[in-house]
Amino acid sequence: MSEANLSTKIITIPNLLTFMRMGLIPLFAILLAYHQSGWALLVFTIAGVSDGVDGFIARRFKQESELGTFLDPIADKLLMTTAFVMLTIPSVMGTARFLPVPFWVTATVIGRDVMILVVAGSITLLTGFRGFKPSWLGKASTFVQVVAVIMILVAAAYPELRGFYLPTVYTTTAAFAVFSGIHYIYFVAKLMREAADSDSLSGS
């Protein structure tokens, strides 16, 4: 592949948005560490919105690439893991009403991602199957997590709201994480059956 063709596969608007999102992660963490909740809210919102925008642009303008397919979920996981870990630390979030984020919420969110990685890695090693795709419930869970972090940061930036809605946010986020994790196992099994049926048809 020529350098020109290689660059067009790397330097696309979706990939640039993904790079930007990854670059915003340490800035977001620094702002939280210095108790700049308002600015952290702005940075996270930009990062969260960019996730949806890059996917739309990639599909709408046919700018999908292997690099983007690989980096986009990594950027998402890094952003969400950083957010929930930081929001769980009392010295960062303080001890206002319903803050910081309860450890069980963060453990559920991160535990789901770890489980998916272990399952996918094990299947790949044992069978060679690589046709993994995000499930609709997994996408919904990620969306819920983004909205949850925004709502948590709003409560932190505007303490007069007293975070009355946070228990519902925590329960909803954890529930989506659990159900999407369970669903993904069945979803991957379906993908593997479809791949096996396709191989059988092509071989016949």
C-alpha cells in the first residue's frame, strides 16, 4: 500500500475525532483532580458527543477504517473507565449528598468490560473467531454511562441541586451494565453460529 493510500486510511475525520477524544481523557482527569467540575463537565461532554459524531460521519461519508474500528472502542473504554474511577475517589468528588459514586457502580461498569474482554480473548484463542461486533444493548449501556457521568458532574458542579436524582442514575447504569454483559455472551454465540453456517454454505 502506498503512503498516500495509507494516510487516507488513517487521517480521516472519524479517526481525528477519536484521537481528540483520547487526548481529552488526561485533561478531564486533571480537571477533576483539581476540583474543576464545571470544566470537567464541558470536556467530558465534548468527548462523549464526539463518540456519536465520529460514528455518524464514518457511516455517512464511507470513512470507515480498520484503525477506527480498533481505536474507537478503546477510546470509549478508556474514557468511561477513567471517568468512573475518578468519580469514585472521595478526595476528588468530596462527600456531598450521594457523592462520590458508590464503588459497586464503578465495579459493575468496569467488571462488565473486563468480562467481555476475557470472553472475547478466550474465544479468539480457542477457536480463532474474530467476528466480534458491539450488540445493541452494549451500545445502549455505553450511552447510559455517558449520560450518567454527565448527570453526576452536573450534580458536582451545581451542589444546589443536591443530587436528588443520583440514586436512580446509579441503579440504571449498573443494571444496563449487568444485562448488557449477560446479553453479549448470547450475542457472541449467535455471531459464531452465523459464521459457522456461512462457512458451511461456502464450503458446500
